[in-house]
Amino acid sequence: MEFPLSREVVPRFEYLPETGSTNDVLVAHTAGKDAAAWPDLSTVVTDNQTRGRGRLGRTWLAPTGKSLAISVLLRPRASAAPLPIDHFGWFPLLAGAAMTRAVRAVVEASLAARVDEPGEEAPRHEVTLKWPNDVLIDGYKVSGILSELLPGAQGLVIGAGLNVSLDEHDLPTLTSTSLLLVTGSAPDPDAVLARYLTELRQLTRAFLDAEGDPVQSGLLRAVTEACGTLGGVVRVELPGGTDLVGTAVALDRSGRLIVEDQASGELQAVAAGDVTHLRY
């Protein structure tokens, strides 16, 4: 696969016919003798990942040729200095917002192209970000994000898995979906990937141009607009094994999820946890 559109977006692009983990490959390159040859936004992609990882130790597996595993290297700098590490927590959310925008654009374009009659409306699907970094279509997961910090906080690798053309027999869980199942046709993987990389690059540049300020850069607004978790009742499995049930009301300046505890009415800021959307 050549990926001509995607290659135009980033400074270095490597497609691998098969690999264990694109994140592992990219992390290894940044620690090798040729690390300088892998600049900011370098990208490694495969459609056959054999040892993919998800959040909380989960696996991300899919049949060959039906999904994309994407890893992007970020070496964030604000002005002339590296971005302080306490700003790095925004990048998984940034990547999630970028993927949400890309998936939404592809879904809308694909469905619009199938409208035959004048005045006929294309089917509507809700594409949202589930905090912190899953992308859902109508509540079903189509993409997940896994970020890894480089040694010495010299940067990070943003890994993403995207279900492109899986059919109902290929889905890893009952709560998964794919672009094919939603739109009825297999999208061009290069077009989807190029859109994601473009959104990722633009959001990252705006964030860094604003010295890592999520408000001034518009990143807080972009993530808030994409986040379907906000306004809903959630159960958060917190580190340590306790659960928090309540309404997700906002994101704070650090990207934490603010939840109004159903039992006490108190607001709690959640920095990490497994979120389940509850529907009553």
C-alpha cells in the first residue's frame, strides 16, 4: 500500500506489511542510532498488527487488511524549549479529537455520496469521543488511542487503532463497529488516515503555538465539542478498584473529567479510569 495522501501530511511515513506493534517499532527508532532521522510527526502504519495493545493491558486485534494501526511520534516544543511534561496529558485527548473529526468527516462524505434523489437526506450517525480516547459511532467503538511516553520525557508516541472494513463476524466485541458497517462501503484507508494526520497536525500546532494553553489554543473547546461523555451518567472504575457513579459535567484545564457524584453531589476530578456510559 502506497498511502500517497498520508505521505504528504507528515515528514516521514513508513508502511509495514506486518508488525507486532507499531508503537514498539516507533519507540525503538527513537532510541536507536538513527533517532535524529525520525522527526516530529513521523508515522508508522500497518494493516496487519499481531501484538497490538489497548488501554489497561487490553489487546487490539483484527483480521489482516481490515484495520489500521497508526503510530505518530510527537516531539512537542513550545517556542524554543520542549513543552513541560505536565502538559503532555492533553495529547491523548487531542488525538482522540483528531480521530473523531476524521471519522465524522469520512462517514458524512460516504453517506452523502449514496444519496440519489434531490432533497433526500443522508442517514445520520453520531460520532463522538468517549473520554479519554475512544471514538464511538452511535455508541459503538470504532477507534482507540494508546499513548506512550518516551524515556526522559523527550516526546511521546500516539498509537491509534481504527476499524476500517471489518464485517460483523470480525468484530472483537459486541460493542465494536467499523466504517464499513456504518457506511455500507469500504472507505479508502489512505483518505481516512490522511484526514486523521491532518487533524492531528493542526490541533498539535495550535496547542504548541499557544505554549500548551488548552483554552487559548482552542483545544479544550475542540475536545469538549467532540466528547459524547459530557452530560451523560457514567460509571468510572478508578485506580484502586473503587467506582464513581455520577454525571460527567465538564473537562478542566488539565483535561480531567469532572463528575458530579450521584451519591454525594460533590464534584470529583478524574485523571484516569475506565469509563462506562450508563443508560437508564
